[in-house]
Amino acid sequence: MNEVLLSDSEKEILEWMWKEDKEYSYKDIAVRFGEDSEKGWKKQTLSTFLTRMEQKGVISVRYEGEERFRRRRYFRALNSQQYERKRAEHLLDSYFDGSLSRFMTALNGGEKLGGKEADELRKFLEDM
């Protein structure tokens, strides 16, 4: 996944898609967000959002019909846990070179963990 930061509009589409775990046709999405909806987004705008979301890896797209004539597109969102995991992985890779220990050090301000915090972390790791 390239980038996991979403615009407010992309988040709105994703959150709407999370309401039901299903594929949505472009028409389904256009009814909710397109020109005739409260949002009133033009077809080009909506298509741009969906393309960016696919590039960011938060939705998948399935085409129905011959490749030359891709008339029907179906979209499925990652579930919220998959999305949060991708965001966390991106944060770890982008800012901490993939190092969990560097992340934990930064998170704790370079200080040692207190007894209670260390115990909670040990329990968490044992339960994994």
C-alpha cells in the first residue's frame, strides 16, 4: 500500500461501505454520493476518489465483463481492522524504519516502562 492517509471524502465513502460487508457497484456508490445525492459529487470526482482509495489499498475493485469494455465495477472495502493494521504498518515503516522497539521508545518518551506498563505489555505479548 502506498499511502494510508485518506481525505475526509474518502473516509466518508469508506465508513459508509463498512456499514455492510458487501460489494458495492459503482451505481450503488453514485446513488449515495453522486450528482443526484445530497453530496452532489460529479462522476469524475467520485471516480477520482475511488481510484485513489484503490491505489491506497483500502478498497478492492472487481471488473465484470470483457477487459476492453469494463462496463461494471464492483468495490469492496477492507474491514476496519485491516485498515487500522495497514495504517499502523505504514506509520511504523515510514517513521521508525519498521522497528517496533524504536516506536515504543518514542511512544514512551525514551523513558523505561513502569512496572504496571511493563506487566501489561508482557501479558499482551504472551496472549498473542
